Amino acid sequence: MKVSDIMTQPAIWVMPDTKVEEIARLLVEHNISGVPVVDDAGRVVGIVTETDLVVRNAELHFPRFLQILDSILYLESPKHFEEELRRMLATVAREVMSSPVIVVGPDDPLERAATLMVEKRVNPIPVVKDGKLVGIISRSDIVRLMAREEQGREGGASVHRS
């Protein structure tokens, strides 16, 4: 099976200057977990997911350090702190999006998309053809496929509830 067999198309997308509040509204309104960020030429330049938005409400972790005399030795990279702060203060897509983006093609095997979701911990994944956004695939698309396949089988396992 190919990605194009179950991807959602057309995909909902936003521009780099779309306000974070508008992105949150889109995710809730359409019951989706993320939206690609597309430039004027239609190329995917980033993705904003629920995780990217939740970071804005998390606690800020200051980098730990040791001070020895007049020197400061960081125990962890200050870059992580700067990235976390940038995302927390973000007001538009370009400031909160994850980039570069992992993408798949419509003719890629479904297994490739599923493997990327698991190994890279990404969801959803934009589907790109000739550099342009043509759809999007998410974990829920794969789960829906599994449910349809199970429904098509005879004598499937019964469900028990308490």
C-alpha cells in the first residue's frame, strides 16, 4: 500500500506569518495534530504540531552551571534553553515551527511513513510531490486503515467492556 492510498488531501496548511492562536484554533476545529507551514512557492518550510504549542505553556528550564571563581561552566548546552525560550515567546508559525521537516512522497510505501513516525517520533508527516505539498499522513490515518481492515474480516476478536 502507498502513502497516497490513505493520506488526507488536500492538507490544511498555514503560512509562516500565521498567528499561533489561529494555528491552535485550526488544530482544534479540524481535530488534527499538526499543520505544515508553506512558503509563497508552496514548499513546506516547517510544521507546527500540538507538541510545539504545548511547549509554550511548559516550565522554562534554565541551564545548569557551575561557577568557579569568575568562570561559568555550563553543564548543559545553553542552546537548548535559547530554543525553548524562543518557542515559548513565539507569536507566529515561523517562530514555533519545527524545521527541517521530515516528509514522504505519495508513492512511498505506507511502511516508510509508519517507520518514520515511530523512529523519528513525528506526527503528522507532510506528503510532498515535486517539492509541493499534496497531502498529509498521520498516525490516525494508519489506525483508521487498521480498523477498516479488521472490520472487513469475518469473525474478528470480540471487544469486552466492564
